[in-house]
Amino acid sequence: MKKRDVLFLLVFSVELVRVSTACTIFTASSNNVVLTANNEDMCTTNTVIHILPPSDEKYGCIFWGFKGDHNYQGGMNEHGLFFDGAGTPPVVMTGWDLPEFDGRYIFETVLKKCKTVTEVIELVKKYSQPYLKFSHILVADANGDAVIFEWGNNQMNYIRKGENDFLIATNFNLTETPDPEKECNRYAKAKKMLSENGPSISLFEKILSVTHAEGNFPTVYSNLCDLKNRKMYLYNFHNYMFRKEFDLAKEFEKGEKEYMIRSFFPETNSELLFRYMNDCIDNFEDLPVHEISFKVNANKPFENNKIIIKGSAKELGDWDDSGVEMEEQSENTFQKSVMIKEGKLFGFAVTTQKEQYTPVDDRNQKTGEGVIEVKSDTTIFVNVYDWKKNE
């Protein structure tokens, strides 16, 4: 028999949030300190880290990104090489006759095969990079070298630190922007703070905090990498009071691991509200799905009406009044099963067609509604003592 989970119901209130989109990546070096950091701003909290120990064929790496996505968003390897990318307005790419890279996203291969920025440039320049139509990539190494790969002015550009000890990438094309500080206030804030202070963990945490995003595209995770010491500090849902430290050498000893980022942190009300109201998890096609079954046992017969279940998941009608009709299994017993993606947080309510009646328990309290997270095949039991006519 397939193992199933039985869930107790959780109910909370929700409210709308405003829209915002952004991403911020930066690096700085001074003496023996080389740090990088990233705010990942996205419409889903279904975020993961993946630890791959070294082998004879590749360097050990830690990657971060989204469960069910085809590529990782960023990572760091055992030699302190780092990459991450940020979205930019689309550009037209012409006159690039190089072959495309044969394999997964080239920057994942970069971490497995390269130690320095110089090695990365030598590898990347052999291939066309079609993803640069809508993004740019920052790479930094433990020596303090750094580069941003960007397509602009109809050519490949390698943006270096120049006279600065830092490099910043947000969500505009640096090559074609004469005054970056006016283009993006997050860029301006980060540049001011990096210009006035040497790199430190506390400074980088402050920059992450002042440049984080909220709304429909909030900062869903952040990371801060110490490239000299091969350590990564992880933060969840723009909460910089808690961080999880990863020492790469120690993590590699544990073998290959993949973790949900939120599993390391206490979940906040703001994150729960976002997951319930705005999470775009349905857009990730490669996520596993699970069977969610609802079973209603009615203590009293219910005649001349249909029992329905509706909810915030699209499989339950996105709270449409028609909902999904439950199927009668036996006298006073009804069931309905739907397939929903793993990680989805959704609300549901058992009611009747046209919402004429509400199910109540033996204390005359409303029952048959709640909020659940999909983790595995799950059965939700609802015991109805009576049906209360809505006024």
C-alpha cells in the first residue's frame, strides 16, 4: 500500500502585496579578504542548494537555485570560484558565429573545470552565449579577480573592476548605461557603501539588507561567499537575522546532498503569506506532482445538493465558486483526488454547490477548510457532523 500522510488543518488570514522585480550581485576584495554576495529576487520560494563533492573529473561545488528549474542560478567551487547572474532588458545579438556550448549551462561546467576568472574567460569565449540576450553574469575568484560577461553595443564585453576594488551587477546593461547610479538605486546604494568601506561580512549583510526586494518578486534567498576560506553564508526570504554557514570542505565529506533552503530556517508569516498568495511554483514544469485526496464523511444525510471542494490551487478552481464536485463513494461518504506540484502551499474549503450550506463539527463549529503544503501523496479527512444553512 502506498504510504500517505494525514494532515491537520492550518488556517490563517491573507492580504495582497505589491509588485517588485530586482536582483543584486556584488563582489569586493582587500588584502586577504575576497567576498561576493547575491540577492535572488523571484516569484517562488521553492529554492534549493545542491552540494556536489569533488571527483577525478570535476571540482567540488555548491550550487543554488530553484527546484524543478533546468539550470542553477549560481554557485561556488572548492577553489573559491563564484558565479551568479541577473536579468537585464533583452538585447539583439547579431554577428556571433561561434558554436553553442554542448552540454548543460556553461557556467555550471565553469565551476566544475575552472579555478580562476582567467580560465573562465578562456573557456567562455569559445562559445556563443544566447542567454546574454536577457542577462549578464558576474564571476569572481579567490585571488580577487572578477568579471561581468555582458552583450552590449553588438559585441561580447568583459567588464572588470578597473580602478575599484569592487564590481556590481543588477538589472540593467552596464555597457550601454552611461550613468549606472541613476539607472538603479540598488546599484547606487551598493556602490556608495562599497566605496566608503572595506569588505567585511557585516558590511555585505547590510548591503544585502538595503538592496533586498519585496512584493510579488521578493528576495527569496541571499548568499554571501567568503572565497578565500571557501565558506558560504545562506539567508532565507530577506531575513538577515538568521544565517546558515556552509564550510565547503566539511560539506563535501557528507557526500552529495540537496536541501530546500527554507528547511534551515524558521518560517515567517511574511513568507507563508507570499507562498499562499503569490508563489509562481506552477510555472516550473519539471517538479514532481503528488496525489492530494479529500475524503468527507457526513454524519447526517445530505439530499438534493452537491458537495464541492474549492481552493487557491488551480486544480481546485482558484477559488472559483463552482469548485470541483466531489464523488459519492458510499452513503454519506464523498471523495475527490487531484494532482498538485510538490512544494505548493494552498488553501481549500469544503462546501456545497451555490454555497447554501457550511459543514460543521459536533460543536457546531465550521470545519472542512485549511491550508496545506504538498510534500507527498496526502489524504485529508473531513468529518461533518451537520450542515449549517448559510444566512
